[in-house]
Amino acid sequence: MWRNRNVWIILLGEFVVGLGLWAGIIGNLAFMQEVVPSDFHKSLIISCGILAGLVVGPLAGRIIDRSRKKTVVQQASVARIISVLFMFIALYTNSVIWMILFLITLQIAAAFYMPALQSIIPMIVKDKDLMALNAWQMNARTISRIIGTAAAGFMLSFFELKWLYIISFIVYIIMFIITSFLQLDETENPSLMNKEKGNFKEVLPMVKEHPIVLMTLVLMLIPTLFLGSFNLVIMKISEIHQSTTISGLLYTVEGIGFMLGAAGLKMIAERVKIGTLLFTLAFIIGSMELMLLLADIEFFALLTFGIFGFSVGCFFPTTMVIFQKQVPKDFHGRFFSFRNMIDSVIFQIVLLSTGMMLDLIGLSGMGLVFGIISLSLTISFLLYSRKKNVVMQVQ
């Protein structure tokens, strides 16, 4: 796998684009702090971009399935470059409208880029290397998040805000150049041969025909409950301990745990059946949500985030392998667009629910609710899979 140039292009591209993305996110927050006084208005501005990504999701899926994946990835990179130009205008005019255009363009680009990239991965490596590549791709994303946020925060202390977007602009140009070196054999793509196929409505019947895919989609709700509430939970723990230091420790412990999980996944997967692994990880993640009941004790708070990070570092690459192998290849673009749309909607619901529950029942109550939901889903689908004799196997 490591002798495959496409693998290095994908990993390097993921790292590079992550740096630009996180530099932009930190820049967005800093810009909004200057020009948008209301927290509610800030959330509405961010939601504009997310909504745009949701709206174009079905179209993105159809286009990805009917087009060459490399072309889609490169065009998405061009859209990212154009989006930063809107942000330069926003900085020059101090206008929120231009920032909204920046967010919308960026999210539309992501709606095409991510599903196309997820469709490319099974095209460039053998089935036995899928889990390893998915894990390393997520590691590259995690490392870029850690470095990107740290570097952006450091730069804001010494340079003007515009330099963050200059870095993003350069990074997205580099991304376009890197992806131009991809070498993909797309001559056998059935959807390219038949332009009439590719209706987005065909995704749901396909999912129903593949119970493993359906169960995996539902099980992904379990880590999303934790991830969607992640930042709010860390802020709440920081308030409980009256310490800003613990916030940094929690982010660090979770990031290290994630990378260790992703790095060790192939070794674990060689010893454990994929179905057993998936349900075990879901059970551990649900248990960590219950562990938030002990978040007022610093050791247990750090332990919870460390184990959660390790578990999701194993969980997400495992789910990606299931999707990439079980979903027919001529459905990949539409399916991954559909999955990204579901993620976006659930994240918004979880975020709003977390804020409400933290106000009404506190962190312990929220952890109890999320933990019960997660463990109930895990046990229910485990019993369902045994009753229906669904074999969670992708080899």
C-alpha cells in the first residue's frame, strides 16, 4: 500500500486541506467576534453554510456517480480557492454578507469533495488495505486539526486576521496541484456509461436491501451524540473545575486516543471479527457517555475522553470499510452524499439538544440520557442481527 503514489496523494491532500480548513474556522470565529455581537446570530451564520451543503447534497451525489472522481475533487478544490476570495472581500468591507457567501461556497465544495474522496479510496487500494488507509486518512485529518488550530491561534497573536486566509488560499492551491497527480482507472464505472442512471431516490431502496449498511448507519448515531456535544461538554467540564487548563488537556487526550485507535485498528481487526468489533466499540462509546456522570472528578473526565478518542479512532474507519465494500460502487457518490447529509442534520439536532439539556438537567443528566440511548440502540441492533441472522462480515 505504501508504494502506491495515490495513497500518499490522498493522505497528503487530507493533511494539507485540513490545515486550510482549520485556519479558516479559527479566522471565522475571530471575524465574527469583531462584527457579530449576538451568539444567536453567529449560530445562524454558521448554519447558512451547513444548510447550503444539505441542499446540494443530492445533486452532488448524482454528479459524483456520473462523473470522473478526480475531476470532481479538482473542481471542489477550485471552489474552495474561490471561496477564500469572498472572505478577502468580507475583511476589506467588514461585511457579514460576503462571509456568508464564503461559508456557502466552502460547504458546497465540501459536499462534492468528501463523498468523491470516499469513493476514490476503494479504487486505489486492495480490499485488505481499505481499513488501514481509512484509518490513516482520519489520522491525517486529526493531525491537521491539532496543528492547524494551534498554528492559527499562535498567528492571531502576532499577525493580522487576513494572514489566516492567505494561508488557506495558498493551501487550497497546493491541494489542487496535489490532486492533479492522482492516477485513477475510471473506465469501468457503470454510471459513466449510462448517464440516465443515478437518481438520488435510489439510495434508500439500496440501503434497505443491505441490512449491514442500514445497521451501521444507525450505529453511527452513537458516537455522533458525543461528538455533536463535544465542545459544549468540554466548556461545561471547564466550568465545573473552574479551570481553562483542563479544556486543553481534554482535547489533547481525545486527539492522542483517536490517533492511537486508528493506528492500531488493523492489528485489532486481524484478531476480531468486524461485526464483533463494531458492536463492542458502540458499547464502549455508550459507556463513556454514561461516564460523564463522573466528569466532576478530573481523572475520570480525562479517562472518558481518552477512551472515547481511542474508540472512535477504531469505529469510523471500520464503518467506512463496511460502506465502501457493501455499497455497490455505482452508488458510492450518492450514498456518501446521503451519509454526509444525515451527519449534518444529526449534528445540528444534537447540538441544540445538548444546549437545552445542559441548561435543564446538567452535564450528568445529559450523559445519562445519551448513554441510555446509545446502549439501547447497541443492544437492540445486536439482538436484531442475531434474530435475523445478519452476518456482519465484509470480506
